[in-house]
Amino acid sequence: MKKLILTLCLALGLVGGASAAEGGIAWDKFPAQKMNDMAALQNGAKVFANYCLNCHAAAFMRYNRLRDIGLTEDQIKQNLMFPTDKVGETMKVSIDPRQAKDWFGGVPPDLTVIARSRAGHGGTGADYLYTYLRTYYRDDTKPTGWNNLAFPNVGMPHVLWQLQGQRAARFEEKADPHDHAKKVHVFAGFEQLTPGTMAPQAYDDMVGDLVAYLQWMGEPAQSQRVRVGVWVLLFLGLFTVIAWRLNAAFWKDVK
């Protein structure tokens, strides 16, 4: 009984965390065509290794699996790995969990299946990540100095701020549509405080590459599964026609 109660509590906690992460804004659509773009996936893997892998592990992904997106073993070793790592190892991090908890308020989650776990009523997990990584803004009231529209009160700082630059969010006070006696703050746009090293469109494109890689990492066989599924459906369609004609031929003389 105690185990059942504990399981229910954990489940409720997970559901609550997911709802908080979704935030109150509409999610932008992730450019899904990048899933079939090897150059985008390779660039996403590079961004992931340079900016995410310092704190976030991908414990269920091995470096040598990156050969599936067109990278050679030498490219993986030279561009995506620490000298002490081996190409057959999983993507680990050396950050101390206790220090991470002190710095960020919690241990950074493993990102192997993050794109699959973040799907919600607002769209796919890729849509959420694409929105989340593009809606950071400066907020001096937070310990890290950053906040996020898709994940309010986020504990993770904006690790890509040098690329995007620093922005402030503008909010307008409007009447609550459900209770006109109350006021709510509605997001009204961003104000660029300092420029980044990338133009806005280039930054969005880079984030799209990173999210494409995260989506691929959660299910590396996804593209192959889709291709096989198409052929299976075509086979079943053809077989249905053949079976229908055979059935008609077998029973044509039966009254």
C-alpha cells in the first residue's frame, strides 16, 4: 500500500512539473524539415556538445551512434568529445550533483529523451524546446538573473546568451478575461538590451538545429521507422487489393 501511495505521489509530482514547464504562452512550431537535414543534425550535435554537455548528460546515447548522422569517428573524436572519453562511451558529465544543486537548485536533468518527455497540450516536445530556448529574458529578481516565458522561474541560466544577446521582456497589464475585476500581466514583446554574436534569424536557425538533434537523440531510429512504415502500408494496401480480387474469383460461382 505504501508503495502504491508513493508511486501516485511521484506521478502527481511529475505531472505538476510538466504543467509548470509548459508555461502560459503558445509554443512556436519547430521546423520539422530539419529532421531530414544531415547538416542540421550535425550542427545540432556540435552545439549540444559545446553548450549542453557541460552540465547535462545524455546517459543513453553513445558517441559512436553519431555515425548515423554522417559523422566519422575522427570527426566525433576531434570535435565532440573530451580527450579522456572513448568513442564507445555514453555522453557523461563530470559535474558534481551536490554542487549543481547548490548552483541551480537542482541536478540538471539527463537530455537523452528530453524531446519526447516534454510533449503537451501546446504541441510536441520539439515545439516546446524550440520555444523555450528562444524565450529567455533578463530578470534581476531571479538568482541566475534569467527567466523564461515557456518555463517561468526556471532554474537554468541562459547558456546561449552570448549568441542571442540579452533581452528584457515587456508585459502589459490587462483585465482578466475570466474575471474583469482582476488584472493580469500579458507578454508584449522583447526589448534587445545587448546584441548577440548571431543575428536573430541565424540564432533561431541554430536553435532549430539543436532541437532537431535532441529530437533525433531521443529516437535515433525514428526516420528509419517512418520509412519502413510507409513501405509496410504500401504492401498492406497492395495485398488488400490482391486478397479482394482473389476472394471475388473464388466466390464468383457460389450463389
